[in-house]
Amino acid sequence: MTAAPEATAPRTRRRPGRRVPVALLVPAGLGLLFLVLPLAGLLARTPWATLPQRLTAPGVLTALRLSVQCATLATLLCLACGVPLAWLLARVEFPGRRVVRALVTVPLVLPPVVGGVALLLVFGRNGLLGRWLDGAFGLTLPFTTTGVVLAEAFVAMPFLIIAVEGALRGADSRYEEAAATLGAGRWTTFTHVTLPLIAPGVAAGAVLCWARALGEFGATITFAGNYPGRTQTMPLAVYLALETDLDAAIVLSLILLTVSVAILAGLRDRWITSP
């Protein structure tokens, strides 16, 4: 009678621990500190004791209201023009499409002040279109609230176009083909099939566009000026407050920081790659 073989416990394969090379850890830590310390300094210097009073100050509320209104109008303008442009870039083959895409993304890398100068040369009273608008309709765009909206839309629209174009390229075109086979027209297919498919991408792009418009400074001050109650948005109010009241500038900066963090946290799963 042979003895039964002894049961042996299964061997577990141990994974070696991941060791971070010091040559990477040190610069990574320095980079993190470089990005986080200014934000920590802003929080540390915030006048928390007088924060409620400063938030309700007339100048702060006026700048905040104007910023929200202009950013919202700029986003609506970007949606009206940017979504069709993104559809054109994603769905239609035409000569020069790469050039058009490059031109669309130029405001992403163009210094905002240069964008403001370009807007002045086009929409100013002596500009390419501004001269005609002034002579035919008496319409002046620079240094007005409408100028703020145009400046913000100019720098923010690429964010919307990139997000919507990416959503269109990732959407399943078979649904659109099926709708066309069933007799739906192009406009019906776009409004009833395409837009619902890319709705999350449009929403994410619109929120990013709104946030970029809210924080715009260079093009706004160059094209629209810095007039309280008319063109002075939150970033411009921060710039002005730095010269007279540091605590007020810190409070305004804290508002913009809070909005930015909230938006990035809300869009993390759709815009930033999760670990």
C-alpha cells in the first residue's frame, strides 16, 4: 500500500516591489512642490476672518456677475459656431482640412495679448470689419461688454472644438448610417442621432470653454479695456486690486481657484485619464 502524496500548498508568486529611482523621485517631488506651493501660499494668505465681508463687497460682486455673464455668452457663441466647425473637421474630407485644424487651434498657443491686438485690427473702428460695422450700423465693439464676450470666445473656442471633434471621431457612425438608410435627412440625423451620441463630449467641452473664458485676461484687457462695471472681469479686477488692496486680490484669486478646481474635479473621468 503506497502512501498518499503529501498535499503541497500552492506557491504564491511574490511580486517585487516597485522601487522608484531617486533620479526620478527628486525632480518629480520638486515639480509637485513647484505647482502646489503657490496654491498653498494663496490659501495661507487668505484673510479668512474678513472673507464674508470681502466676498459681498460691491466691486467683487460686480466683477463676478460680469464675469459669469460674459463667460456664459461666450460659451453660447462658441457652441453655436464651434460644434458645426468640429463636425466639419471630423466628418467631411476637404482640401486644406489640416490647415483649417491648425488655424482653429492657434489661439491655444497664441499669447492672449496678441489675440487682443488681432481682434482690434479686425473689429476696431479702423479695422477690417470694424470700419464697416461702425459706418453701416454705428456698432462699436472694442472697449464694450460685447468686446469682452468676443475676446473670451476667441481664446476659449478651441477647447470646445477639440473636445467635440474627439467625441465625433469616437462615436459609432453606424447609427448615423442607419438613420440615413431609414430616410432621415442630414439635419434630422445630426439633431436626433449625432448630438445625443456626443452629448457628453459637448458638455465637457462647453464647461472647459466656460472656465477658460472666465479666466481670460490678456485678450480682454487689450481689446475691451478695464472699465469697472462694463469690461472689468474677475482677472482684471485681480490685476487692479494688486496695486491697492492685496487682500482683495487674494479673495478674487481664491474664487477663480475654487471654480477651476471644481471644474477639473468634475471633468476628471471625461477629460483627464484616470489611473
